[in-house]
Amino acid sequence: MKRQVIFLLIVALVIGASLYGFSGGDVGKFFSRLWQGTVERRPQLAAVSFASVRVRAEVAATLAARSTGLAGRESLPADAGMLFVFEQPGPHAFWMQGMRFPLDIIWINNGQVVDVALNVPVPDGVPPLYTPEQFATSVLEVNAGFVAEHGITIGSPAAIEFDGFSEP
């Protein structure tokens, strides 16, 4: 009997910790999302806002999603992108393997653009690596020309909202 009680307490602690993690620290929000059927461990979409424009981005937060990225797609809507999310800041390098259209790559850290790669072409042969000058926790890929069109520069503020959770 005593073992069962201890086992149940441990199970309750594990479930409680999981609920806390799934909810971003708000268990009530987790149950609300569970009831609505919108619980997911990682967000599927994000909004990335700069001073002059807001981008709706698919989120690539897992290794598999980051590896695939936008490869194989024919195009990307003008106001869309793909946001790569990393657990730790780092010099996250990108290459254009399997890409069919040129991109701008925007590295973001602590709510600020820390580097950009402009008009990255479709590779002809082995694609080169594009590495930022500073560490980043997020990287946004958008259509080539987007950065110039919207006046985004190193140091520009960038706010990211994930499914109701935001990060400066």
C-alpha cells in the first residue's frame, strides 16, 4: 500500500511537471488548449514582426524539420517564411541543399537582427554554408529581396510570437 502511494505521488509529480512544460508555465492555459484540441509540444506557426512588416512563418523546431527546411518547394508567399528555432544560441549555419528559389536569411538573437545573408542563390553543385557573424537562437528564411524591401538591417528589432507565447 505504501509503495502504491509513493508511486502515485511520483506519477503525479511527473504529470504536473509535464503539464507545466506544455503550457509554458501556465497549467490553466494548458487545460484550455487541451480542451480545445490545440495542444502541441512545439508551435507550428509563428509571427515575426519587424518595424515595417509582419511575417507569418512555419516553425522548424525539431532536427528533422530544420534539416528539411524549405527544400523542394517551388515558392513562398510574399509575407511568409520559415523560422528555425534552436535551443541554444550559436553560429547556426545554413545551406541551400534542395532549394528551388533564392532567399534572404535573417539571424535573430534577443529580439534583434544580428546578421543577414542577402539574395542567397539556388545552388549549382555543392551548396556553400552561410554562417552568421554573431550567435543566434532563431533564423528566418524569406524570399530574396525581402530584407532590402522592408529596410531590415543588423540591429533591427525583431519580435517573435509563438501560438500566443511571445519572445522579444
